[in-house]
Amino acid sequence: MALKENLQVPFVDLKIQYRSLETEINKALANVIQNTAFIMGPDVQAFETEFAGFCGVEHAIGVGSGTAALELILRAYDIGPRDEVITVANTFIATAVAVSGVGATPVLVDIDPETYNIDVSKIEAAITDKTKAIMPVHLYGQPADMDPILAIAKEHDLVVIEDACQAHGATYKDRIAGTMSHAAGFSFYPGKNLGAYGDAGGIVTNDGELADKIRLLRNIGQSVKYHHDIVGFNHRMDTLQAAVLRVKLRHLAGWNNARRKNAALYTELFSDSGIIPPFQAEGTDSVWHLYVIRVKNREALQQQLSDHGVSTVIHYPIPIHLQPAYAHLGHKQGDFPLTELYADQIVSLPMFAELTEQQIRYVADAVLEFAEPIS
């Protein structure tokens, strides 16, 4: 078939989102500027209260990024040098960087063939006497299979830390992502379902003692200005970002529902095509941060789509164990075969709440015309 038109479909369109919120956003930012409450201003605490309510937890702590969120949780549990943290080979490198940031070693596990999340059947084999935590990633907006992970952790007395950086509002068996473990880290990077206008992150937990320690750690160890109880870090959430996030949080549920509708249409259009669409596990409700398909001719398809105005991204082209930054782990090609295979096949299609049906159908038509199916 020949495409009848030539649309421009961005991978994500933050401008159209801003235009829909322009009055609210500008008012919120102006309020912060007029009050000159730039560091740890009232919007930070207000956002923490509101995000905790959204997640249904006792505590939320705003921090400077998703990476900082994960690192601060690890530090709060005194995880550091000579310790190991089990996580998944198929994730953004920041998951592993947070582990490395506290001096611990990331121990990688291959992925489930359907969900692309951590393969829970391989976790126990990775546990050693140095293992202190398991850090599952809710990749692309779909929660990992948490019940077996929690059971393994309980049996081996391990901490579970959810990397929920891509899963704001996703659910697993009616439990919200980030609320099933000891603590969870979220990213509010601009392109996330709930995105700031710069770097920002958050931590949620029901453990009050842990939350208090993290609040100290993020704010240079001080509970009162110039009184430093511990050696901490400067990982505070910027007040301007908190103000933006407060506005956006009110719209998040609607945006997530729009993403679900968009994903359902994509999947319907790809049915019986041989192109592998995302798989949603039973009992999970993804928020479709990304819509990732698998094809044989990924690079050629991306070029064809680009030529026809469709922007795509690869999440992620080089697995962590093959990154030069992690050569010291001693892994080689073939150590995590599914992660490596899929890294050569996956491509993320445009996905954002404001996508129109016309745009989705155009993207799907282009994929169906130019993609070489897996099967």
C-alpha cells in the first residue's frame, strides 16, 4: 500500500501539552518567582503531599532526579561498597548508575520474553551472600511481576526497591506501582507521563523512619538550616519544578487513560501482521510510557519512517552489560541473550496523550508498509 499523505508525527509533543495548560503553568511559575521561594519552597511540600495521595502512600519526598531518588533509597538502607543489588539488564543505564553511585555492584538478570521486564525465574540464581536488595524496573510503563519478587526477597531477607521511573499510575493486581516494596523511585524528566520542565524525581514509601533519613540525605544532612545531623547531598527538588508538577498531577490520570486508548488502537492495527506489539501481562495496567514494537529491519524501518515524517527512538540500543561504562563487570556478548536479541529489534513509536487517531493510523500504516515482521 502507498501512504496517501505525509504527516509529521513527533515522538513526543511537549509543546501541545504546554499549550493546553499554559494559563495554569504560567500562573504557578509566576507565583514561585514573585514569592522568591526557589529552594524547598512551599510548592515542594505541597507536591509531596499530593503525590503521596495519588500513590496512596504515607510519604513522598521530592528530589533532583530519578537517578538521585534510587541512589538516596540505597544510601538510606546503608547499601554500599562490597554489596550487590540485583536488577535487570534491559533498562536505562541510570538504574545501574544509582547502584554504582553508592559503591555497590549491579548484578544483572535477563528479561521475560513477553513483558521485557526482569525474568523472576532467574533472580534466585543471582543471589549471593553480598546481595542486599532487588531493584525491579517497571519498564515502558508496565509493572514487573512483583509478587514472586517480594516472596524471594522475604525468603532471603532482602530490600525491594522499585524503579518506577516510567510507571506513574500503573497498577499491578490493583496495587499502584511504587507502593508494593520498601520504597520506590520516580523520575519526572520532561518526557515522562508526569514530567517537569527540567530534572526532578521523587521517592515514595510507607516507612516513616526511612523517609526522615532520606529527607536529611537530600538536603545536605540538615533538618534545621545550618544544623547538619549527617553527611548528606544536594539532591533537592527545585521549587519551580514542584509548581509545574502540581499542575500536571491534576491531569495525569486523564493523560494515562488517553495513552491506554492510543496503545489499544496501535495494537488493534498491528494484529495478525507479524509485527510484535507490546504484551500486557494479566493483572497489570500499563500507563504506556512507551509503545515498543519488535521488527527484523529496525534501522531500515526507522529511516523509512523518518523519511515519512514519523519520529522514533530505541529504548535501549546497547544493553548495560555491553556498555563501556560497565566493562568492569566482566560480561560478554551472549551473557543475556534475550536482552541482546531484543536490543536489535525494538523500536519505540510515537506515544503521548495528545496523539490523534489520524496520527496513530498514519504511523501504523507506515510501519505495516515498511517493516519486516518477526514472524
